[in-house]
Amino acid sequence: MMADLGMKKGDKVSLFMENDPRYICTWLGLCKIGVVTALVNFNLRSMPLKYSFELADAKAIICGYELTEALTEAYKDKLPNVPIFVSGSNIEQNVLKSGIYLDKEILTHASSTPKEQENTGFLDELFYLFTSGTSGLNKAAVIKHCRFLMAGVAGRIANKMQPDDIVYATLPLYHTNSGIVGVSQTFVNGYTLALRDKFSAKNFWKDCIKYNVTIAQYMGETARYLLRQPVTPEEKQHKVRLMLGNGLRREIWEEFVERFGIKDISELYGSTEGNVSTVNYEHKVGACGFIPILFKNLFPMTIVKLDSNYEPIRDPKTGFLVQCGPYEMGELVGKIQKDHAFRDFKGYASDKAANSKKILSDVFKKGDSVFRTGDLFMKDELGYLYFKDRLGDSFRWKGENVSTTEVEYIISNLTDKLDVVVFPVEVPNADGKCGMAAIADENNNLNLDELSSKIKKTLPSYAIPLFLRIVPSIEITGTHKMKKTELQKEGFGVKSDKNVYFWSNEEGKYVPFTNDLYEKIVAGNIKL
């Protein structure tokens, strides 16, 4: 159908749809004629959503009926001047009256395979995944056909998958975890994929039994949610032998394996926009990869030392970077090899400035270069790799990378341009770091209920700062940048400042952060 409408190799189409088999079929059909699909985060709303569509520079938008309201709200009264197709069985709920009903339109076109317009190859672009990167608004990371195929092949070999395996995917299809690692097992190896629209801790093991699941995907947060559930017979009656994912905390790893009877945990690490990926195929507790000490120079990645400002340290004699030894923390970097299927770095679509910030040159010899992951790693004396933290202006919460710069910009706009800083803070009994915002309200004019309502409509749930501090002013540097270091050190301790508020999921707004709330959070008695 898209070929009949004039779509050709290299054209872009934005896909805005919740988890559904149609999602996978849509981008697969588009790639058959060389069209690149921009997989837009279906949790985005308002300006960030509009920005994602504009960044993709798509010639058409395909939207699930359930998200048409979000699309129209993002564009207000002026929708983009491209065809907008709406898909779904409950089309009567569609609020986008000018949209074209895709499911009906398809029936008016030939069902035969379209004639190949141009040869689509191994190194061509397959789709875009959106990531916050290290700063700023969303960026579109380029995923090539070779990367998708490699995920399928490497996943099968590293995890000794079998032809009769059934993979259970509950995470969003716009994510690497389900969208690439999970789906590639079906397309590359022919394994069955059991797809759920949204993760459900209550139904997780019931689903695994119902669909005879043998491999289930996870993120660190979902593992913790499962551990918080009451003990049920189903959690030991399933056939799951392998859990595949990333972010499982070392502190709960063994408890998870023991309680749910999981034979193996395959913890992996991968940079969406980069050229670095590792997998813990030996299932060592806490590790996410392995670089043998004796053969470390043969591997296309290493950990380099950083100074106190998180900048790479260069040897004063050679001018080259210094590699970390065992148990030294540093930044993981990946060797760039131009035109190599897996080691080249294409980075973000249409953002040369952002790409240049991710590349370091003259690293271990003149003329070489590496990709900066922006992630802190450590290795042990055997070469096992351990993820420690994220660098830069982003943090990870509820399985999502959140850009502090983006959240600052949005909240500032919602408060008539008040000064706002956002930073990550650690929370007891939680994976990753949540967001905390400080707003400079010198005249005490801020209406928190009003702001809460606006934030709820504008930000995805994982990007809403869990804590909020109201301050008279925010210190500015000589280059007019707002300082956040001291505010981040103070965190959310109520004893240091009474003007701290907590985002109540139950009430959907900010409430005063009391000592009672503090004690409940520390004790793990409040769901964050």
C-alpha cells in the first residue's frame, strides 16, 4: 500500500502505537520497500511527542486509535501536513476524524508482495529508536538491519536457545529490550513470541504458564516488582529456564533466582545509539559481560579512567587515554571501525553535533577513535564487567532514560519560565535513580495543585520528578548555567529544608514531604 502511495527506500514513517502484533507487522512491511520506521515512544505527550514526530521528518504517521487523542493534543489545532493513518479494532474511539483508516485502506490495495524498488541491504537503516542520549530532547538512534540480525544470532548462541523456546515480552516495543532482543528471536531464529500489551506483575507467572514460556524478558525494575508480589503457587509452576534482560541489581539477583526457580539469568548491556554491547552468558551474579584479561586487546571495548569532572584522563607522556585496572571505575568506550557492520558508529539521525560529543579521537594511538557510552563500569580481576552508574544529564528510572534537560525545559514552561533544575537522587529500596526538581519561586506565587495537573498531562509517569524543592533562587555560574550540585547533595532529606514535596501516585499531585513519608519510603512501604 505504501509503495502505491509513492513511498520509496530511505523515506521515513512514524509509528505511534501501543504493544500489538500490528506494531511489528507494520515496520516489517515498511522495511520490505526500504522505508525506515521511527518507533515513537507511546508514553510521550505534548511538546516532547511533537518534537519526536518532527525529528523523524516522516512522510506519514501511523497511529493506533488508542493514541489519537495524544497526537491531536500534541499538535493542538494544526496537524502535520502528511497522511495520518489510524489503525485498530475500536476505531469508533478515534478522535482524529481527518485520519485515514489504515485497516480498511489496506484492503483496497493488492495483497501480493510489492515489487522491490531498490535493493535493501545488510548495512541499510531499519528503524529509529528514540533515546534521551546524555542531554537535551529526544534523539533518534539509527538501527541498521545488521544490528537487528546480530541481536538474533548472538542471543541464540550466547543463551543456547532451542527451536521450541517461547519468548515472553512485556516491555514496550519501542525499546531495544523487546523491540530488538525479543522480536529478533522470532524473525531470525523462528522462535515463538508471546507479546503482552503492558507488564503486569500480578499476571506475569500466570501468563508464563498459560503460554508455556521458556524464556522471559525483564528489566531491573520489573524483577523488583515481581519480588514485591505475594507468594503464589504459579511462581514455581512455570517452565521458564532463562530470564533475559538488563538492570537486575546484584542485591536481589540470588533472591530472585531462588524464589522463582530460574535456572539462568542472562544480564546484558547495550547502548541504543552506540556500538557497544555485552552479555553475561556465564550467568555470574551481578555481571553484564566479560572481557578475558589475557585477550582484552582483541575486544572492541574497554574501560578508561576519568577525572573528578568525568572527563577521560590522558597519560602526560603519551597523550593517550589510560585504561582502568581491576576494580577501578571508569567509562566504558567502544572502538570505532568505519564501515564495519557492528563497530561503526552512526549515532543519531540528523544530529551531527550530538554525534561528535560521543566520539573521542587519538585514544590509544594516533588516528583511532572510540564511542563514549556515558556509563560507568568496573571489571574484576577475571574480566567480568559490572555496570555502576550513568554519566551526564540523564538518569534511568522505571526502565526509561530520562533527560534532565528536557524535564527542566518543560517544567520551566509550565511555570511561566521560572528557573528550574532537575537532577537524579538515590532512593532506598529502588532501582536506578529518580528525578528531583528545584524551582526558584522568589515571590511564592507557585500553585502546586495547578502545576501538578499540568505535569501529569505533559510528562510521562517515569519522567515526573518524584521530589520537588521550592527555593528562593538558584545559583548561576559565570556562563549563566544553573548550579545543581549542592541541591543534589541535599537530596530530599526533610530535615534540611521544609519546602520539599513528594509526588503522590495515589493522589496524582505533589504533597508535603513529611517525616512520616520519609520513614515509609526508607522502609520500602510506599510504591514509587
